[in-house]
Amino acid sequence: MKAYIFDLDGTLFDSMDVWHKVDIDFLQKRGISVPSDYANAINSMSFDEAATYTIRRFGLSDSTDGLKQEWISMAEYAYGHTVQMKPYAKEYITMLKARGEKLAIATSLFSNLLELALNNHGIYNYFDVICTTEEAGYGKSRPDVFLLTAKKLGVLPCDCIVFEDILEAIKSAKSIGMTVCGVYDKSSQTDWEQIKKTADYSIYDFKNAPFFTSPLETTI
């Protein structure tokens, strides 16, 4: 492999509870209970797509930009101070960086929040490329953000391994020939069996994450 690409929410960061609380607080302020299928519906969407979907689904009068800013404001403190990395994730990233591997982020997380989280854990400068679905123009139900990330890294999709916790994103990355490692997160546990079948690798934490010692040899 020539490049390692990481999702953030639910993959490198144990942060999905932040968004669950944002969902609850945001909708409760408008007298709405969070439907059981809401989180799963927006998981693979870009920030813009999720905002548009939320406004349409609940018939809100909010503007897309206003809604996004409210979500961001609600999440800023958590990403800058309390969100933790997944077990052994920092050690794995540090090991790859020390080996001189190309590292990238491909995320639906808003730029301000990802910078807060990465800087809080001292790893912002570990990554050669950071791409968001907002920049790519589509959520991860399409492979655009993965293609853009590979292009910025200067590598072919087939030379990349992607770490993801969402089934739709895993399918998208696989559709363009990327190797994929599924990462367990409780927010997507109902899809875990399908994730294990779809991804090339699957891990519960980064202690057992794959790394590649040569084009033909892997160590897990």
C-alpha cells in the first residue's frame, strides 16, 4: 500500500455520542423527538446533505447555513476538549508516520471541528492530505471524497487502504478498487456482520490494524 486513508467520526475518534446528543438537543428545542432511523439515515451524508435532509424531513424553517452553524457550535467544545481517540489509534498513526507512510483524512466532519479534534490530540500535522465530503461535493454514499483524496495524495485508488466504520462508505471505497478495513463502532453495530463480509479487514481496535511491509506481504 502507498497510502492510508482514515475516516474520523466513529473510526479514529470515539465521537458518535457527540452527534447523538446534538441530534437530541437540536430537535428537542424544536419539540421533536429523534426518530430511531434518523442517525442511520444521515451517517453517510455530507454535512450539507444532512442539513438539507433534516430541514426537509422535519419541515424546519431553518436555513441550511444556519442549521449547520448551530450544529457546529453545539459540537465545538466536545471536539476541542473531550472527544477521545479510539483505542490504540494514536499509536497506530504514530507508527505509520514514523515509517514514512502517506496518511490522509477523508471525512464528513466539518473542517473547524476536525481541526479542533486533531490539534487536541497533537496529530494534525501527521496527515499529508485532509479531504471533506463538503469539498468533494457528495457524501460517502458516493466515492467522490475517496477519489479526491487519492488524487491529492498522488496515488491510484488501488494503492490505498481506507479505514471506515460506516457500511455505505465501505461499499463506496470498495467500488473504486480501494482496500478497506472496517472499524467497529457501537453506532453501526447493527451493520457489523455485513461490514465484516464487505471489508477486506475488520478490527475492533487499532491494536490489530493491518500494515503492509511490501506489496505482497501483510502483517496483522
